[in-house]
Amino acid sequence: MVSELINANPVVYKKKERRDRGARTVLDEYAAEPIDQLEIFDHIRDIKDPEHPYSLEELKVITEDAIDIDDQRSYVRVTFTPTVEHCSMATVIGLCLRVKLMRSLPSRYKVDIRVAPGSHATETAVNKQLNDKERVAAALENPNLVDMVDECLAPSYA
């Protein structure tokens, strides 16, 4: 994690109860399974904040309502809200969300990661950086950044 905290005392919220998605009936094992908002949320809810030992869900950086999915068009948009307007970790959080979804979803999905409107001082620049393939690829070539992302994505057994 980082040595100097941007938000030393974040508000921590209670995690939502995990809901059972129910058994799915498989009629055609080769058919594409539909993916919904809850499934996307389950993939990203436990990502750890780069600054704190809390999940993005506990800090309300992400919520289930901030996920838009169009399964027919294979499109997912996740909108996140940094804990402070000048959060220097916003691009790292967005990169963590993108990497987690890249690893979890079928490759047919286009993933769009956005900062919530009005929630960050450099919102436009962060959004541009998070959705530019070349910039994301360059970031993922940086071993220090990859280590930080992997640390945030590592499962927590607490």
C-alpha cells in the first residue's frame, strides 16, 4: 500500500449480504450465459482499496447501482466514486476494476470504467486514461503498478 494517506480517515460502510444467484438450468452447454449487474458486482466488490485495508464496497467507491450492463451488446460500464475529490489513487482503482473484469468476463465484453460525474477534480483526464487501450497496456507493463493491482485484487480471507 502507499506510505502517505490521501484520505486518512475514510468512512467505512457495512458490506451488503451476498445474495444467492440461484441454480441455473443448462439447456445448451455451449450457449453464452447471460451476465447481469449482480454478477459484475460480485466480481468487483472485494477489490481492496490501494490506500486502506477495506474493500471498494466497504468504502462505497463502487455500488451495485453504479453498474450498467447490456448483455445483448456485450457492454459493461462501471462508474466509481473516489472517497475524496483529489484522490491520487483514482486511476489505480479504475485500473484494478478494468483488470478484474478483463480476467473475469468473456473477451466479447467491452468494459467502460468511469469516475462518477463531479466526484473527482480531474474527472475527464482520469476517464480518458482508464478507457484508452494504449495507456492501459502501458500501465500494465509497469511491474510496480502490476504488483499494486495484484495486491488489490488478491483475495481477502478476513
